[in-house]
Amino acid sequence: MADLDSTNKYPVMGISIEKLKPKRVRKNIELTLWERLYIFEIVRGMTITTKHFVVNMFGFILPPKGKKRAIITVYYPEEKVTLPPAYRGRPVLVMRENGTEKCVACGLCESICPASAISIIAEERENGERYPSSYSLDMSRCVYCGFCEEVCPKEAVVMSAEYEGLAKRDRNSLHYTKEMLLRPEKSVKDRLEYIRGIYSKCNY
Ligand code: SF4
Ligand code: SF4
């Protein structure tokens, strides 16, 4: 599908992708007295917000000559951002190199989905392997919780970085079939590495 391009490598808001790589969440941070007073932190936050506002506004009006643009916003859709692997976009099905789906139609994602957005029909191949003859996802119901990805024993469904084409006037056009959801494994490589990290360490 033309609107599902996930190959762009632009930095996000001027921040390199390297810096956006997921870090461990620090849960037990002790606030300093300075931070506990809050007022200074509020002032610091307002200063950052104001700085971005001023840079964006004057960047549009007076672009610096011969210099790189200082504007922080992205000219979407001409420019697109590469989202960090922690981003949960449209769930997609992972495809093997031979073009078949990794899904074994166990039904766990269908059972756990809180929005009942997934419907699967399971069948068996001649070699006894299970596969979904039909896998449909109703994106008008999906709440992007990622439970389907978390529960899948085969890394067969993952939350991709796809965010385009999800707002439609016709709800029926948000029904995705298996063929529409299949993506080559390499296109979701970053997300797969990320979920291996978070689900195997389980730090929450
Ligand atoms: S992300 Fe959540 S709501 Fe969406 S299909 Fe997966 S389990 Fe269902
Ligand atoms: S949990 Fe994974 S293997 Fe099982 S039906 Fe869903 S996508 Fe397929």
C-alpha cells in the first residue's frame, strides 16, 4: 500500500534516531529538594516551551541564510519522521522469506484483544502446519494496546510504526485482511528487537 511507507530515516524533531533508542525506565528516582519545590521545574518547562515556540515562529519568518533550518516542526507530509521502536502503530503480521505468515493461528491474540478487533479462521496445511486461512483486523476498534503482540508466542503480530491511512470516513475501509497486514520481517526488525528486550526483561 502506497501510504504505508516505513523506510524513511529522518531524525525525529531534530533528534537523531540513536538518541531515541529505548532506555530502561528508572522507577525509583528520588527528587531533589529543588525538584520537589516544583515551581522551578514549572519555570524550566515553560522556558523550553517558549524557546521552541520562538524558534519555530522566527524560523518561518526569518530563515537564516545559508544555514540549516532551525525550525523544530516537520513539514509533513513532504517530510516524514522515523518513529522510535517503542511507538505502537498499526499491528501487522510478520511474513517469512518464503511469503507465508509466521502466525500459527493459535488464537491467543484474538482471545486477549480487549476490543475484539481480531478474527481468525484456522486451517491446516498438508504437512500438518496450522495457519490462518483468514486473519482480519478491524482498525476502527483497535486501541493500540499491544496485547496481541505481547501474547503472541511466535512474534507473528507486531505493532509497526505505520500511522498513515488510519483515519477514514468509512469504517468498513478499516477492515484489514491478512494479505493487507502481511509485512516482511526485516521491515519490523527494530520493533522485534525492542520487544525481545522489554518482554524478556519484564521491567514493569
Ligand atoms: S493492539 Fe490491542 S486492541 Fe489492537 S488488535 Fe492488538 S490487542 Fe486488539
Ligand atoms: S497469537 Fe500470534 S500465532 Fe497466535 S493467532 Fe495471534 S498472531 Fe497468530
